Amino acid sequence: MTSTSHPAPPATQAPRGWGGLPRMLLRGPAADPAWARPALLALLAATGVLYLWGLGASGWANAFYSAAVQAGATSWKAFFFGSSDAANAITVDKPPAALWPMALTARVFGVNAWSVLVPQALMGVATVGVLHATVRRRLPAWAALLAGAALALTPVAALMFRFNNPDALLVLLLTLAAYGTVRAQETAATRWLLFAAACVGTGFLAKMLQAFLVVPVFGIVYLVTAPGSVRRRLWQLAAAAGVLLVSAGWWVAVVALVPASSRPYIGGSQHNSVLELALGYNGIGRLNGDETGGLGNLDQDVGVTRMFGPVIGGQISWLLPAALILLVSGLWATRRAPRTDPTRAALLLWGGWLLLTAATFSLMRGIFHEYYTVALAPAIAALTGMGAALLWERRRNAAVMSATVATTAIWAYVLLDRSPDWHPWLAPTIACTGLLAALGLATTRGRFLAATIVLALLASLAGPAAYALETARTPHTGAIVTAGPAASRGPGPGRGPGRGPGRAGPGRGNRPSGAAMPQRPGRPNGPRFQGPGGRGPGGGGPGGLLDAGTPSAAVTTALRANSASFTWVAAAVGSNTAAGLQLATGKPVMAVGGFNGTDPAPTLTEFQSLVRQHRIHYFVGTGGGMPGGGRATSGSDAAQLISAWVAANFTATTVGGTVLYDLTPGAH
């Protein structure tokens, strides 16, 4: 069978119109085999169990965002702007769209770990369903199921759909955009192209410019492969660009029009500007490393092999070699298809998404964390399912199928061997099974072929499935988190605060206590993390730059005392320190300097004015200008000036192991 037959007969396609996607998920194409719909429902149910089981063990997960959810569940103004506290001192360093589902859930069910994390898990289930529907548009049900399973079992997906970072909503919206673009390409349907643009634009309100990485790919694929005249395709893309601009820009425009005195400071910017945040700290600065107010990228593994590196490899790359092989073989198989062939167009769309995003992640020199790679998961999974189906149709390509399975099994062995103390039997078992299946695919025919295919699937998915299960059973907290067991070979920056408590040890979790972060030239040697007893090593409050910490009962009681008399029960340098205090007390805590303690919010003069107005009760000592007592090499020094002024003019008192300065009159 050639690829030109892939435009499926009408009976196998989803119902047309805006309701097509929900109806397809519920009923499925009429020509599907009897097992297809139960299998999909089982996949979605299993994904739900994987992403929801034991979810509350991670507590507040990323307390930085959980505190903003708490604020948004208390104040509609904080909800709209994405403020870190209900008194609206400063926003988080992202737009607020990812916070909105969690804040709405928290308003209904109360602020707790489940109300914060369950929306993320449900987004993961929805993403698997949307990916299945997209692949099923043109390929068999089993290919769509394989794609969905590959996505659900990707370790970094199991991590981020159980965590409260913006990536869960971003990935769901980009997958919906891919579905819309595929639908639009089939019949040059304008409404589906506009739907895709709206999804990407809304993704900007979750994580800013990262959402736009797919835009060139989606636009070029549609322009080159959609039916109709070039003129029609151009005006459709122009209309989509307008929808993209409106859906991405409406919130930015509103914030820009609101006077600065009537809204919180825009966290992550140096001039209280959303555009600066989008284009600088969350934009070009991520690419070239010139992030004013940032602490720089501690991961020096920049280059084309980054996605296969010591830690990142185990997050995302299990099926990456297979996806690349299957992309090339799929494009070769469709090389004689017409220009508008939907199958080839879908391959180009997913392949372009994968290659452009992976290249950007590999070469960017600014802040980069391992969990960003979840944005690659839908593309890798889609190419795996589609490519497998195309190879199966062209059975004479048994050598390619065999090579794909063998490569996947060998790479799984390499990844598992990076954590040799974690289930050491697994790596050789997967390697042997995969090589046996690869040999069988190259030589077996007839009744033994089904058993060979089962072996191939087990060998291909066992590694990421094991990592995903380990991820689901491990609590994750802090600003930087990673999936699976610790990779013990090669540096793995940022793992310490991202793992659950009590997970340290070879091949298990945290780096040994006191281990240094890799040093970036020209920058301080890391931020420092929380020390014993809830104290930062700088002699101050609970938590630090990357970990919120948990204040003692004595500190919580002190901050709650007479709290109704103050706008903020405390002020602390850095958003995570403030978040830990705020979540414990349920009261607004000012994050001086924003996430890194490097934003000029508030200035020393503004802070002094708030103290004179008796609006801040306590200042939490840090022993320096940023959380943990470290120093930044760029950005504002307002937090350092405020810390020095407080120390010089108020008396320090140690409460429950935390240094507090009472800022009320008579406390000098």
C-alpha cells in the first residue's frame, strides 16, 4: 500500500465541525474495529491513574506557583495579574493563564495540594486523547494508541502532568493546535486554522515565546501542503496571524494600559514591563544567556547532543532515535504522494515541531531546565505511532523496522546504565528482548510475527514506563525537578531540591548534602539551598532560591498574630522564601525582588514608605541580598539595600530558627 491511499474513506474520519473532536473521543470513527474504542478508554483511564495516583504526596510541588494560586483563589485582582500574593506586590515571572485553572479549582475545593495538582493531571489525560485523535485522522487505530501510550509513558510527561509548572497547559494547547492544523490542512478549513492559532496564542499566556516555536513549522506546512490556491492559503494564514496576535496579546495590552500604581509589579522585568519580560527574561535572554536579573544557566552541556545528555536523556530521549528514523522513513515512503497528501503533511508538522524545538533547546545558552523537554513529547510520540504504521504497511521495509527496534533497545540500555544501582536487571533484559525482537522482525513471518511485535513493543516502552512509574511514586518539590531515578554518571545540575525528601543515595535522588552546583564563569558558585532546621545558610529564613522550605510553628504563629492590622504579614527576599511563609500562614507575604531577588520591586524608598505606613509586620532575614545569602551579578540591588537598611535600623529576633525583624513602631 502506498501513502497516497491515506486520505481515509469518510466512514473512518471524525465527524466534521467544531464538535468533531469530542464526538471522536466518545464514539470513534464508524469503521474502527470493535476493540479500538475500549482500548482508547483503557489508555485514558490508565493515564489518569498514572498521573493521579498518590498525587498529594508532592504537597505544594512548586510552592512559587502554589502561592500564586492561593493568591488568585483569594483575590480576583491577583487572579487576573498572576500575583504572588493576594495584596498584589509583584507577579510571578510568567503570564497567568496556567495559574487560572488551578486558582478556579482552589476557589471551589479550597487551597490544597489536590486542587493545585489535579488540573495538571487532567490536562495530561486530555493531551493523550488529543494526540490519539490527531494521529487517528489518517492512520489505523493501533498507531494512534501507540502514539498515545508513548506520550503517556514519557518520563518528563509523567513528571510535568503531576506538577504545577506552566508546561502542562502549554503542551495541551500546542497539541490542540497541531490537531487544528491537521484538520485545516485536509480541506483548507479556515475555522480550524484559526482554532490552531488561538491555541498557540493562548499558549503564549502560559509560557510566553516558547509557545511560538511551532508557529513557523505550522505556517510553512500549511502554506506548502494545503489544498486551494496560493492566494487563498496566504489570506488564511494572514487571518490566523491576526487571531494569534489577539489571543496572545489581549492580556498584555490590558496590563500595559493599567497604570503601574493600580497593578502589581511585573516580576522578572527590570522596568515593570510585560514586553520586557516576554522579549528579555523569557525571550531572547533564554537564547543568548543575557538575562538581566537572572542567575544564568548552570547547565553547560550546550550543543547538538544535549537532548541525549546525562540527565536530559532519561527525561525525553527514549524514543527520540526511533522517532528520527521513522520520520525519515515516513517521508521517503510518501515521497511520490501529491503535494496535498495529509499523511506527509502530518509527518512534516510533527517532524518540524520536533527538530526546531529540539534544536532551540540544544543550543540556547540562557536558563534551561530539564523539564522543558516535555514540549518534545507529543511530537516524538506522534512520529513513533505514524512511522510504525507506515513501515507496517510497507512490510518489505523489515530491515528498517528491525533497525528501529534494535536502536531503541540499545539506547534504553545506555540510559538505564546511567543509574546502575536502580533495578540493575532491567537494562540487560530490555537490550536482550529488543535485539531478539529486532532479529525476529527481520526474519519471522506467519504465526510467530504477532509474538515478535509484542516483544518489540515491550522492549521499546519498558524503559520509559519504568522511569514514568518511578516518577509517579516519588514526591517532587522545588523549582527544578527531574523524572526517574538519579543519573549517576555525569553532572546533573539542579536535582537537589527537585526531589522528594529522603530520596538521597546512589542512583536514587538528591545529590549528597553540601555538593556544589557547577560554576558558570563570571557568576557565583550556585544559589545556596535550605539548611537544616528550616534556616537558609545565610542565617535567615526558611527556604532559599529554589526551595520554599517550611517555617516552624513558632514562625507561623508569630506571623499570624494581629495579621488583620497589616497588608503583608511579612516581607522576604525571593519568591520561594515568601511562598513558604505565605502557604503556611494563609496570609500575604511580600516577595522582595521577585523570584531571584533581583527585581527592583519594591525600591528602598518604596519599602521605607510601606514600613512608615505600618503595612508590613516582619522582615525575614536572609544574611544577604538574595535568598540563601547569595549574590547576583546582574539586575537590581534593591533587595540588598532593603536588607541592609532593615538590619541597621531594626532589632533581629530568632524565632523557631528564623531571623525576624519586627518593623512596627517601637520595635527599633
